[in-house]
Amino acid sequence: MERNTIWKWVLLAGLTLWSLVLVTPLEEKVKLGLDLRGGTSFVLQVDMEELSEDEKKDAPQRALEVIRNRVDSMGIEEPNIYLKPRQNRIVVQLPGLTPEDRDRALDNLKSVAFLEFRMVHDENRELVNRLFANGWTPPGHELVELERYDAASGQSWKEYLFRRTEKFSELGEDRIEALRRARRDFHAPAGYELLLEEVDRRDETLYKPYYVKVRPELTGEYLKHASVDYRQLGQAVVTLSFDARGAKRFGRVTADYAPGGSKNPEMEGRRQLAIVLDNKLYSAPTIDEPIYGGNAVIRGNFKPEEAQDLALILRAGSLPAPVELIEERSVDPTLGRDSIRSGTRAVIFGGIAVLIFVIAYYFMAGVIADAALVLDLLLLPLGMWLVSGFLGMFAGSFEGGGAAGLPVLTLPGIAAIVLTIGMAVDANVLIFERIREELKAGKTLRGAISAGYEKVFSTIFDANLTTLLTALILFWQGSGPIRGFAVILSAGIVVSMFVALVATRMFLNVLAQRTKAVTLRMLSIVKKADFNFLGRRRIAGFASLVLLIITWAVFGMKGAGNFGVDFTGGSSITFSFDRRVPVQDVRETLDAAGVEDAQIQYQQELTRNAAGETPEYLQVKVPYGKGENVRELVTGSFESAGFEAIKVDRVGPQIGAELQRKGVLAIGTALLGIIIYISIRFEFAFAIGAIVALAHDVLMTVGLYCLFGRQLSLPVIAALLTIVGYSVNDTIVVFDRIREDLGLIKGRPYSEIANLSINQTLSRTLLTSITTLIAVLALLLFGGGAINDFALTLLIGVLVGTYSSIFVATPTVLLWHPDDKKSA
């Protein structure tokens, strides 16, 4: 063996070893996404509208640090928190949260924690009595009259308080802010506003009104520490300690307003100091004397965990600006485990099926192709590491990779691995089909290998580069799991090109040089392809047009019903259950609670879970702003049915509009890039043919997909971009052969040469489609419900893309090259 060749094998072994080291041990190096391990992801928008220009400069970074401190104090393992600086958004990914932990975590994250000490109006009693006398109630509240009795003194009296009504829920998602705006001028003297203190009366939560000064006397910026303490009867309170400056200010305020102080000279006057956090009044203790120790106590109707959370928030510090929840994704850990199982089965069964098919079709060459496919998978971690490192330089934050710098493995990432298995065979199919042709032309095996590689190189390069282009655009416009999918798909394309052009050739050279083989035995899917495809182009075009009109007419009639919550905004909650409840009963329950326009349906999985059952789920989709109580309504109203929320997607209208724009921009940019590239590498007519075919594929796939009653979502857009890359790959193979034949064949009509080229590449077209479909079918059958929409879109797209590369792309090119124009 030549020294040059030895070094190639050593290099290949070294790269493979490096790749394996990157993922060893697997459980430490490969980090699972929330959709596989379970957990919740929040996207928080930092609202900087009321900040000064100087404050805006570092507000997002300061907010990030405060939120990090809060999450660290919660004791959640392996949180992933990062900032999207251009959008002023903070992404918080918290693994393993239960629904109860989710609610507490969200409250802690959203709390600005702006602590204020404000004076209660000195005539508060008179002002409040006037409210009660006139029957004035804040929006969403009603007046309650209670009979009170003091057993020790034997005295009884009437107490008036407020109670929240059903109309309170109509104030919107951010109820506290909506209420604050409504009550700011609610019969309040100038410089004051109405705040409500939560009190317990007869096991009922009621609200006591106070007119509180808007301007604070002291804020939490001087807070040194906050902790939980327990008073008589085990009542939880939060104790505060100020730093030296805060203690001095607090002492001065209490001295000024204590009886006989400079601002309360009447010895009998007793003033109250309201303790307000994020415009919520917790308590309003009376100032009996100056307090110089720098300590204060927040009393409220705290449960122990509520007091702990409040102390945690205060210790972490206040946010520099309010934050708004604009997106939430939650997955139950049990569903995550089922997704891992389903994804693993899809990889195993899809991979084995492809390996068996290839070896059955190509015999010894199939063994080499299978070895190359195994090598693809072994080198994939190295490819992912290189691609993620390169793209991470442009992405700012790569959204939490694993310990080895690998992207987080998500369910779409597993789908990308399965897709890589199917598409990786393509380059080897091109090579083997070319070698077959050279052997038929009378060349020796070594000569056929050399000539085959020489002729096929440009085809492999062009086809894979355009596919890579769509994957990179998907990374550019995507986020989270979609970016992970784009990285793995990009790595798969790069690795499969390297393996096909370098490693497979090394294997073939060993076969030719070190064995007695003089040919490669292969089956032929089409013995002698001589079909008049272009002669039937008008029939095919008419059929495509009719089908497009039908599917898009249905699409138009369904309107907004074609789009999932990713694009419209809203909430989608998936429930597991023990007993099925009629959809009408669920709908009536939601309607009665004011949650209208809900989409409710049961969904059956295709695969069995770990218990050997085929699970069924209830999915409820509601417009944005109406999903806050759906989980509680369904689980609480049908307790015997055992409903449990296992997946929650909540998307604000802002995110939905952005995803629509990004989806259109991504597909449009991909098409523009393909026009430019094919125009440079081929000619403009070929570029137009490719674009018409791609537009046909996207429109046909979307139309058929929605015709099946499915809704467009972010994974579907990822699948459409994958289809664009796959379809143009198919088309370029045909175009490359047309370009080659035009240089070899003289004096025949352009359409004949084009039809000949389609027939020459037909075996490759069908074989690649078959291997890709095997992988996609494995995803569809074994990948689980979470990836079902993605797999169905790919299945439709691969079939449509195969058809368009024959009946749409080349016929469009003929419009620029009529039959009467002979090849020169």
C-alpha cells in the first residue's frame, strides 16, 4: 500500500476516534433538550419603553443576571438561561418542572421585585368610608359586608371589604397592571392611588383598600438581606435588613411620621407605612415609634412557600424593567421519555432498513455503501462540533450546547439524524450509477471508478451545496430546536460529502486493487429507461394545476384554521387521561368559563409507549389570552377522567407574527439563493426551472398537508425548507446530466437530449427517493406524535419533489429552449 494511502487511512481513523471522544461518555457529553427530558421554556420580553437611553444600554444584561440569580436560588438543576440581545429577550429553560413548580417559577421570573415603602393617606379611613358609602368598587370587584365580633370586649361591628368577581378575569393576561391602571384615579386625592391588601376572612380571600402615596419614601435598592421568619401560630413573615444608608433613611422616615415627629406633630395621630412590592400592597403597619435598627417585617397572608419565594426574589434584586411572557413551551418528563424511546426506534429501524435495502440492491458495492453510512454516523458528532462552532460565531449565543460544544439534542435533532441516514446514500448512489455506466462502456473497474468520480464530482458538489444553503438559512431564521435541527442536518450534509468523495473512494480502490474483482454486480431498478417523459409534460402540468387549485381552494376556505398557535398566537394544551370525556362536555365547560372558540380534538398515537400501549391524548387550542385557566378547568372539572397536562405551548401574538414573517423570509431567501447559484453554475433558464419546481413543491406540499386537516407550525416550516433542499438536489442531478449531454450529443433537438438525461438519471432519482422515504416512514411510524407533522410533511414533499424534478423543472427549462432549437 502506498505511503500516501496509508496516511489517508490513519487520518480517517484519527478523525473517527476524535468524533467518538466528543460523545464519550454519552450521558455527559450529549445534552438533551426539554422536549426529551421534560421541562419548561419561557421567553421573556424586557420592556424598556419607560427607561432612559442610558438605562436601556445595560438593562437586558442586568435583567439576565437578576433572573439567573433567582433561578439559581430555586435549586433547579442544569437551567439554561441566555439573552437574545437584538430582540431584548431572555430565554429561560428549566428542566423537570411540575405544573405547580412551573407556576411558582413563572411568578418569580416575572416579578420586577421593585420594593417600596409608601405612606398611607392621613385621612385614609374617611376616604375609604366614602367608597363604601357610595358603593364604589374597583373594576372586577364587588362590595362585601361582614359582621365582626370581638369575644374579649363583647363588641360587634360591620366591616366592609372587596371581593373579586368573574369580571376580574376579563381584565386581561396581566391583571395586576390592568387593575392598577383602572384604579389609579379611582376617587384618589392628587398624588395618591388605591391599593388593595389581601386579607383572609372566614376562609375567603378578600381585599382591604388603602389610599397610598405614589412617590415612595424608601425603595429596595438599600436592601441587604431578606429571609423568612415565623411568628405566633406559625405565621410566616419576611424579615428585611437594610444596609447602612438604608437603615439611616428608614430610621429618618419612621422618626418623621411617628407620633410627635416632624411630619406628624399631633401625638394622637397614627400614620401607616405601606410596604408595596411591584405595586401590590402586602401590609400597612402603624408607625408607633422611630425604628433605627435597619430592620423591617413584611406581613401578609403568606403560605410558607410564598414567603420563601418572596424572600428569594428580594435577595436576587429587582429587575431594571418589567418583563412580559411572550412564549412558553412545556413538556412533561414522561412524554419526554416516550419521545426518546420513539426517536431511538426511528433511528434504529430507519437505519437498519436503509442498510438492508442498499446491500440487497448493490451487493458488494452495497457493503461499501453501508460501511460509508456507518462512517457517516460515526463522524457526525465531529461534523456537528465543527458546524456548531462555526455557526456559533455568527449566532451570538448558541442557546446552550452540550459539554463538548455539541448542539442540544432535541426531537427535531433526532429527525435530522434519521433524515441524514436517508439522504447520505444519495452521493454513493450517484457514484455507483456512474461506475455502472463506465463499466458498460468497457472500462476496467479501476478505470470506471476513476472516471465515475471525475464525472460525478460537480454533481455531488452542486446538489449538496444547494441543500446546505437551505439548512444554513433555516439556522439563520430559526431558534431553539429548529436551529439544532439545522446544525445536525448541515453536519450530515458536510460529513456525507466527505465520506462519499474520500472514504468511499478509498474503500472502492482497495476493492479494485487488493481483490480479484473486475466488475461490480448491481441490480437495476429500471432495466432500460426509455420513457417519453417530456412528451407528457402538458398532461402532467394540467394535473398539477388542477390539484393545486383544489387544495388551495380548500386552504382558502379554512382560512386561519390552517395555522397553528406558532403563527396565530394562542395556547395549545395536550392532556393525557384515564377515561375519555365527550368533546362536547369539554367544550361546554370551557364556554361556561368564558373560554370560547376552543379547538378540541382527541389524537391517537401510531406507536406504542413504554407500557406497550398506544396512547391517546386530548388537545385543546384556544386564542391568546384565554389559555391561562384551561389546564385547571379541564383537570378540575373532570377529576374522575384523570386529565393531566403533559405538553403546553403558549405563543404571544408578537411571536406568532414574527414566526410568520421569518417563515416566509426563510423560504423566499432560499429560493433567491438557489436562483443566484444555479444561474452562475448553469444558466438562468435552469434557475427558473428549479424555482418553478420548488414553488410547485412547496405549494403542493402545503396544500395536501392542510387538506389532511393538519395545521402549519414551526416544525412544518423546517420540513418545507428541508424539502426545498432535497428537491433542488434532485433537480440539479438532472440538470447536470443535461449540461453534460449537450456537450456530447450534437444535432438533436433540445427536448430529446433533455428527455434522454432524465432517463439516464432515473435510477438514481428513484433509488434516492426510496432510501429517503424509508427513513421518513421510520420517522412517521416510530417517531411519535411530537414529530408526526414534520414526518408527514417530508413524506408528501419527497414524493412531490421526485415528481417535479421530472415533470416540472425540465419542462420549464424547455420554454427557453424550444424543440426547433438544435444543440450546437
